[in-house]
Amino acid sequence: MSINATLIAQLIVFLILVWFTMKFVWPPITKALDERAQKIADGLSAADKAKADLAQANKRVEEQLAAARNDAAQRLADAERLAQQMVEEAKSRASEEGAKIIAAAKAEAEQESVKAREALREQVAALAVKGAEQILRKEVNPSVHAELLGRLKAEL
């Protein structure tokens, strides 16, 4: 055989091999490569979507935390305001009660003062009567001289 016939036979076998490869081997390989590329693309898009969902979830969590902080701060402020109001009411009630106690003490002191003055007047009247008895050397009858003793008490 000559080189030309061998070259032609090899060319024919090569072309048959190329045709066979293009017809039966190449399509499953390209199909597998396309499927693999599609799976990779789907995985990347799912990862991107998961990343976006995570960012969105983190944003919602931050918003909820901020809302919870604001709510807690508001409740704390309300509690402080209520406590302050209760303290003010207690002070007011204590002040009113103190004023009542002071007024009652003043009234009682005034009554005691009036009683003491009255007792002192009677004692002074009795001393005056005794002094007058000593001066006059005779007994003054209190029932007879009641009007005179009453004026004397009033003057004192």
C-alpha cells in the first residue's frame, strides 16, 4: 500500500470517528456540561437570593429591635412619670395631713391656753378675795359678791 492510500484510509477513519463522536458522544457530553452549568447558575442564584433574604431578615430584625428598644424606653419613661406622679401625690397628701395635724395642735394649744387663763383668773380672783379679806379683816361671801367677782375675772 502506498502512503496516499494509507493517508486516505486514515482520513476516512478519522472522519468516521469525528462523525461518530459528533453524533453520539458529543451531545451527551455537551448536555452534561450544560446541565452542570445550569446547576452552578441555579446554585449561584439561590445563594444570591439567600444572601438577599438574609440581608432583608437582618434589616427586619434590626427594625424590630429598634421598635422594642423604643417601646422599652417609652414604658420606662411612663413608669418614671407614674412614679414621679405618685411621689408628688404622696408629698401632697403628707403636706395636707401635716397641715391638719398642725391645725389640730394649734386648736388644742389654744384650748389649753384658754383653760389655763381661766384657771389663772379664778386663782387670781381667789387671791384677790383673800387679799381683800385680809385687808377688811372679815370674810367676803362669794355667792353674795358673785357679780363683783365676775367683773374682776373679766378685767383680769
